[in-house]
Amino acid sequence: MTFEELRPQVETILQRDTAIDARLTGVCELLKKNIPYYDWVGFYFKNGDKDELKLRAFAGEPTDHVIIPFGKGICGQVAVSDQNFVVADVKAQDNYIACSIYVKAEIVIPLFVNGKNIGQIDIDSHMADPFTEEDERFLEFVNARVAEVLV
């Protein structure tokens, strides 16, 4: 399924009259199911007033990394930099937190509400270097729609 075909489905899930965590999980499941190289999809959010992220929703294998300190791993770096981070080869990253021996690449896109980075979408892939600029633009769209339901 193409990103263009997935866009309205993301919007439909986010507009449901269900708890926000159920909608976030629905988005994760949709992406994991329909994009072959998205092997784990999750949303992390700032954990209260702490300088750490907390996993809120995901699709894929359970992870021990429910809490990630700012600055640690790819997700923690995005929490500090406010920038997209595409990692073609996780083995080449010094500051990488391994979630699975099968993960070869990762993409993390920050999620902004009113200009403030409050979380991120994190995708792990078992394929080397699968992510393109098209993935970045699509995930930015997903985060923008998520931000609308969080306001």
C-alpha cells in the first residue's frame, strides 16, 4: 500500500471516538501491517517534567526500552535536537540503544504541538537502509495529524 493510500486511513483512525492510546496503537498497527519494512512502530512522549521519553503505543515485538533518557539512543537524541533522524545502519551509530538483534535501520521523527517537541514516532526496520525522504514526509504527516488530536 502506498503512502497516499495510507493517509486517509491514518486520518480515519485518529478521528475515531476512542481513547487516544487506542488510536495511537491503531496507527502503529496500520503502518506495521502495510509497509513491509516497518518492523516495529511506536510513539514515545515526554514523560511529564522528566528529561526522558516514555513509550505510549506500539506495534511489533515488546521492548524493554519503555523509558529512554534524553540524549540516549536515536530517540533520545531526537528529543534534544528536534530534528528528524534517519539511520541507514544502526551498527554505525555510537549512541544506539539496541532493541532487537534484527534491527538494521531506524527512523525517528519528532512530534510537535504548538511548536514544542512533545514526542516522536519511531520505526525500526530489519532491512538495511530502507528509508527515503518519502518516508520522512509521510511520517511528518502522521505526526501532524496526531498533534491535532492531542491538542
